[in-house]
Amino acid sequence: MRDFTPQPPLTPALFDSLMNLLKTSFHGRITLVIQNFRLVQVERQENFSPDELLAPGGVQEFSRPALIKKINRALEHLEFGQVVIIFKKGRLSQIERIAKERVTDVSGLDGEGI
């Protein structure tokens, strides 16, 4: 039995920091890494074309309440995994939820118990 509890979804302060990352990005992804129901890492990957380096622009305005709801829904009950926010040409493109499950008590692997 685990002795930790899920943290609340994205806090307002973390969300504001995430929005600052999005406002300065045009192509790429932001990955929220979750372990034991807690946000442990934020990764940002950006892609640039030569033209964009000369005239960069951030992600266009979006509905803040709707985005908070979507990200929190993706984080809900996520013990291990990632939430990936993908943006293309200055627009939010998609949110991916990647759940990982720890498998410890499995028999029958590698010919055992078959």
C-alpha cells in the first residue's frame, strides 16, 4: 500500500508558469512528467525554421479556463506518466496523456508457469 496521495491538479502558480512557456513558443511541445501523482519535471522542446528565427512569435491567445480544465483532466488520477502539450504554428494542436503502469507481480513471463 502506498503512503502518498495525489496532489491537486495544476496549481494556479504552475499554470501561470506553463502559460509563460507557451507564450514564448511557436512550434514544439511541453511535457509534464508525473511520478507518484506529483509533477516532478517540465520539459520544453522547440522546433524552428530559419524564417521563424528572424520573426519569432508565441502561441496565440486561447481560452484560459478551457485549457486549465483540459490539462487538469489529463493529469487526473495519473500516477506515473506524462501529459504532452503540442503546439504548431503558434496554435495549441493537441494534449496527449501517456499513462504508465508499474507491473511487479506477473508470473508466466519468459516461459515461467506456462
